[in-house]
Amino acid sequence: MNEELIKEIELAKKHLLDQLEKIDDKRSLLRSPELRALYERIPKIEPDQRAYFGKAVNSLKEEIALAVDQHVNQAESLPPIDVTAPFAPNVDMSNRPSLLDANMGSLHPLTKEIDYICDIFESMGFSVIPSREIDDDWHMFTSLNFPEGHPARDDYDTFMTEQKDKEGKPWLAPAHTSTMQNRVLTKFKSNLEEGNSIAAILPGRVFRNEDVDARHEHTFYQFEGVFVGKDVNIGNLLASLKTFLEKYYGTDIEIKTQPFYFPFTEPSLEFAISCPFCSKAGCRVCSYSGWIELLGCGMIHPNVLKAGGIDPEIYQGFAWGCGVDRLVMMKHNIEDVRLFESGRLDFLRQFSAGGDS
């Protein structure tokens, strides 16, 4: 067999053995494109070389199969690992490593602020219902007035799983806490029949395919607000948000809105507040504009109410979605959103003392 064919098999062997150390599904190597390409080469080479080359390819496959079996058997024979244990079971107990005192721990700043946000809204009569971290197409899009093929779906570069729901569609990592709106409307519509309103806040973690930088993360926290009742108008929406934000920042603020587009609200608004740090004089936090664009909101679209079994001719509602990370960054003058997920103790310890918001 000529040197070129020998070199081809040796390169394939080296690549496959390298991959064996890196991949989890070891047996997939036996179905690898490299092996398949070698077998497809057999009928294309010179007849006098064909038998030798075919035998060498079979030997390579047997060698890879043996290496795969050894790796799999070795992994299965290893004792289980307790990932919660503070040190390995074979550590000399007379010289074991010291453990951190549990009293040194504290709540993460985002957890503290979410608790504080929920406390404010509960004092305003809102129920707190946590959002989900995996959901289906219906709650992510269709129930929110995003029919299939709607161009607004393209604005949500959504993470999908390989697993499918009962409709045969991929499960989704929610890109907004609005996925909970239909559940809230459906669950609490009996409140309306009893003469009461629906009022809920929905905090949770959301996921988007973002280019990560100081102001953007692929994983962050939101809280959704939903209110439905009779004779509800946009003034109620603005008053509710203003009341919350003045309590949260501990100062009087001005608000302003401008038209926007969301499929699930009509009319839709972008909501901005006067900078609570410079009183509109202009500072680094507000980019010297005096205003900070904070969230999206609007009156719940009639189609969204209908999807929840509520008659939009009788009842109206409003909703908003706000990023928790952004609120906290403004409140504590944090310049980089990535710090929240960094695990840096020097950053986190700044929030461990003094405690309350």
C-alpha cells in the first residue's frame, strides 16, 4: 500500500483518538464521518491497493472500537462523586481543609432586589407568581397575539431545545416573562366574575441570544405586571408604575411615554422616567439626557384577553415588562451587567452588609 494511503489512515486514527478524549458519546466515533469517508474510498482506489487498504480500514475501526470499550468500561467502574461534598472521602481527616463559615454568606443582590420589588407590589394589592424557565410555543408566542409566521417572532431570537411538546414543537427558554400572561388570565378570570380584578406580578429569569457586553446579557431577570378589571385605562397603568418606581428609588420622579409596538398590547408604549440621580440635570447614568428609558408597557390586546377566556368588550387590562438587572444597576450605579453572573466575591460582598434595600 502506498505512503499516501497509509498517511490518510494515520491522520484519521490520530483525529479519532483525539476526539475520544473530548466527546461524551464515545460510541458515536464508530459512526464518524472520517471512518465513513475511508470506507467510501475503498472502491475508488487502484485494484492492487484495494484489499490492503480495506484491511487497514477494518483494523482501524477495530482499534477504535476497542479504545471506546475501554473508556466506557473505565467510566462505568468509577465510584460515584458527591458533588455537594466539601472534600473528597479519602482526604486525611486530621488535615482536612477548613470550610467557610456559613455566616459569611448572603443573598445575591438580584435576589434581594426581587424580594423588595415583590414586597412593594404586594403592598399595592398584586399577587406574586414566579415565571417559568422552560415553556412552549403557545405561551411564548401564540397566546400573546404572535400567530405562526408573524414577522414580530423574528425579534425574539429564542433558545430552543431538541425535545418537543405535544404539538411537536420545540420547548423554549422564555425570552420574556410575558409567557405567564395567559396562565394568569385563565387562572384568575373567576375574580372578574366575582366583581374583583386580576392583579399579579410575575418575576423570573429569561434568556435571549444576545451579544454579551456591559449592557446586555443572554440570561437576566424580568418582572411582568398584569392588571385586568372593568373601566381600566392607560392612566391606571402609568399611575401604578409611577407609584412603584417612586417607592423603589425613594424619590419623586417624572414620567413620559412614547408610542411603540408590541403584538400583545394596544396601544403600546415605551416608558421613561426622569433620572432619579440628577433630577434631569444630566449625568452619566442617564447619558446626560435627564431621562432613562426603562420598560415597555401598554393596554392588553383584545386577542390576548380572548385567548385567556376574557371578554374584551367588558374588561380591559394593562401589562408591562421590566428588567430587574437594569433597575438594580441604576439603583447602585453598577456599570457592567456581567458582574451579576460573574461570581466575583469582591463585587458580591458589597451587598452583604447593611442588608436591606
